[in-house]
Amino acid sequence: MPLVATTQKISVAMGREELRLAKTAADEEGLSLSAFVTRAVRERLEERRRTEAARAVLASFSPEDLPTPEEQRDLVELWTRERPIAARPAKAPKARKRRPRVA
């Protein structure tokens, strides 16, 4: 039975400054740039899922039980607030291989 790849290689355009900052952040967290970007995408998708779920709950209220617009905003904010993620200890930076000098 052939193995199916669980990842797909893509090409993404990104501003130079954002790329520099992402590489630095990934390195500081002991992640590859690919793992860092994948995690960022997953977090954003989870945020969207929570927002959609919060709006669906609000839509289920009957008109007489519907919260005020201010209460609705507060509820959506509360329900979509990002939960702290347990930080993994950063990996030690990889030692760079030195090329022998050619005389």
C-alpha cells in the first residue's frame, strides 16, 4: 500500500521584513520556518472556528433573550479569546557546519 504524504509543498509570497521576523521567531522557538508558518496558520484557522461558533450560538438566541449589541461583542470576545498555549522549551540552535578554507 503506497504511503500518502500528509504535507504539501507550496510557494508563498511574503514581505521581506515579515520573512526576516518569521525566521528569527522560528529560530528562537526552535522550529523550522515551515513548522512556524504551519502553526501560525493553524492558530488563525482555530480563531476563525471559535468566532464562527460564537456567532452561531448568538444566532440561536430567541429575540426576547438576545443580548444587546454590546453584550454580543463582549460574548464574542470572551468566547474567541486565545487560550494560552503551553510553550515548548526552545531547542538549542543547530551548530553550523564550517567549510574548510581553501588556500
